[in-house]
Amino acid sequence: MVRVALLGDSYSAGNGIRAGGYTFPGGYKGHGEYGSYQSDRNYASVLTKTLNSQVQGSTYQLTMLAHSGALLHNDPDDTNDKTVPEIGTQVGRMDPRTGLVLVTAGGNDLKFSTVVKTCIVLAYLSSGRCRQILDGDGSTKYPSLDDRLAGVRASTQALLARIQSRVTNPEQARVVLVGYPYLADADLHVFADYGVGPQLRAAQDRFTAMQKDLVASWNAGHTLQVVFVDTSTVFLSHETSSVLGNRNPKRWINEVLETAGDDYGLPGATTTSMASLDMNNWYHPKIIGHRQMAVRIYSSGAVKRSRAVIPGVDWSGLASVPEPPRVAADVMGSNIVKAGQQLSLDASSSFALEGRVTRYEWDLDGDGSYETSGSAPTVSVTYPSVRDVDVGLRVTTSTGLSATTVWGVSVTRDGDEVPDGQDNCPADPNPGQDDFDGDGIGDVCGPDPGWTLRGQDATTSEGSASGKAGGDDASRR
């Protein structure tokens, strides 16, 4: 099994794929009606489902962690940046056994979304305001593009270092840094005295060049190898129109008031879209855009370079880029559960290009036989003892097609993956192994963790919180 993690911002999560009802509505307060905007039709989902249908002897299991609005580095002086945790925090939720990481990062730090809103969507504003945001004025609030690119480079390096520290086997794991598509035609001129299209295109080209150089520099000195996939050229002639109000019929990027566009794979077909008043969908890749991004990643060889994590797989037959599968089985849920605790799994992200999925069969004990079946996509199971089990899923469509997948589950004593011999709280889940006072007993299970909450009278191992040097500053807040 190859575990795949999707990190990043809205261009990974899937903004612009749906009109509503995103598959994973969880998110952070204050950021969008649908929170994370994760979709089961983003480029990572298309890629992993295609790989599962093409690569014999291996299963790709995708975990989506990307979140709309996420930055590499939140600006403490910008309250708008505080609603979504940084992309680096997504790494901490990633399975250490991950073999392939897909990520988009840096677009929000460069304020491209603000540029689109100010310079294109709200085109009635002055060109001076647009110029200030896109080019910068050297101030703290609007630093120059050079300064922003330098900051994004440093933050991206820090993100890669964090990923390298997180994965169990960095020699075999791979990171695919996915570039951003062109957002607008190079000929777009909104203001008479300032060319938005040329300036935005030039800024994106500099960003892409920086990412390429960063990856080359990183790979020369680190164990974890990174592949950069440039998707900008894929969208040439498929950007938004250079003439406001005159939509490009072949566009793969949503324009104003639309979402979820596709050409349904028909040769020469124009792109159809759905109406959307949600600005978070605008100027993001459509369904066809994400599909083309997946094809670009696949055909670039980026995934093939991860073959070290798939022993025995023959890549010789993957010279051509396959179409997405007609039916695919997919599972959502946790990979870790405490013995005796109920585990819920959801297969509603399985899909069919023709007809619909009508039957879900589960092999919950991993013996190769599907003992549970029905028309509902969800199932629950309780494992009484510690074990590893490969849960099998088989889906069947109304047209008679079927597909299978495997979902690896680790049943542990306490619900985390730390071995009992190394676990400072073997009976309680604490994957971070926090031990504030360093006594070898984790904070979640220790009778005296060594810290107090403000207002409590409990003493620490060194006396009361108020008795420590610094008074309240010595207590954890």
C-alpha cells in the first residue's frame, strides 16, 4: 500500500469543483461556508483513482489535509490570515508512513487571490490599488514582489524540512510540489494605465521559476527528494478571457459567478458550468482543470519517481497517460483506532462515470471475503484486540461494473501508533508524546503533568504555579 497525503491550499482542496455540498465540509470558523472545500474530484483524487486502476500489485490510499485559504506563513499583523492554520500544521496530521506527498503552496502568501479580487473581479477600483497589491510598495503591509518571493522560498524550505522529519522513510518517500495554473490571459487589460494580465503573468512566471530553482537546490542536499510539476503551460489557451464579459468557451478556470465546469471528455466540446455566488469558487480550476492537472502530474513522471515505495511494480506499461477509471472504490475514515472502540468508514466518495454505485461490499476482517454488503456507503466495526487489518471494499454500479480497494487500519491499545515500549502513556492516545515536566510520564496520563491552568490550585512537581519564578508566566496557558 502507498499512502498518499494531499497538503496545501484551495488549489489542492478543490475550490471550484462543486456548486455546494463539498465532500468534507469541516473547516475553521470564519473561513467560507464550506470550510475546507475539499472535494473527491480534485487532482489528487483523480490521480490516485487512476493509479489504483492501472498499477497492478499496489493500492494508493489518499488522505486529504489541504484546506482552502491555508498559507505557508500566517502574518501576525493580518487578522484575515488567522482563520486557517498554516500548511505546516497539516504535516503533523499526516501518517508517518506516507510515501507520496502532493502539495500546492505559496499562492495565498503572494496574495494572488487578493489580486484577482481587486484587479479583476472588482475592476471598478483604481489601478493604483491593484498596482499596490500586485507589485507592492515596499511597505510592511505591501512588500515588494521580490521580498514576498524570498519569504515564500524560505517558508517552502521549512515546509519540506517538516515533511522530511515527519515521514518514517524519507529515502523512499517523494514530494510532488504542484505549480499553479495561469489565472488570466496575458492580454487582459482592465485599466488603461496598468496591464493586469501581463503583470500577473510575469509574477506567476517568476514564482514558477523560483519553485523550480528551490527544488533543484533542495534535492542537491537532502534525503527526501522533491519533484516540481509546472501546470501553468497546461492551461495556455484555457485561461479566463482577456475581454471582460466575453467568456472563453474552452476555459478550465472558473470565471465570475460560476463553478464545476467540465467538457465531459467530448472532443471539441465547450465547457459547461454551474452558477455560483460563492466567490471562493471563482478563479479556481474547474472539474476538467483538476483532471488535466492530474494528467500533467502523471505524465511528468513525478509519480514514477516514487517507485521505490512500491517494490516489485513494473512501470514499463505506464508510458501513456490513461483516462480516469469508469468506476472507482474509495474509503474515507481513520486509519488508527483503539481496541474495543467503534470505527466508522465511509465509501460515499466512490464514483462511477456511467450509472451510479448501487452496492457496497466490505471485508472487515481482511480475510478476502466480503461478509457485509448493502446499498448504504457507510459501515461500522469494532476490533476487540490489537491487530493490523486490511479492510477490503468492493463497489458495484447500476451498469454492472465493479471496483475494489483496500483501507489499512491499525488497531492499537490506546488509539495511537506509538509502540507500547516507547509510549509514555500506553493506555491513553497521545501521538505527540507530550511530557511537559520530562518525568517520562505523558501529560495526558500523568497524575502530576508539571503544569497548571490559570486559576487552578493544583501544584506542580516543583511546587505551586504561583510559587515558581515568574508567577503566572510559569504556568501553561
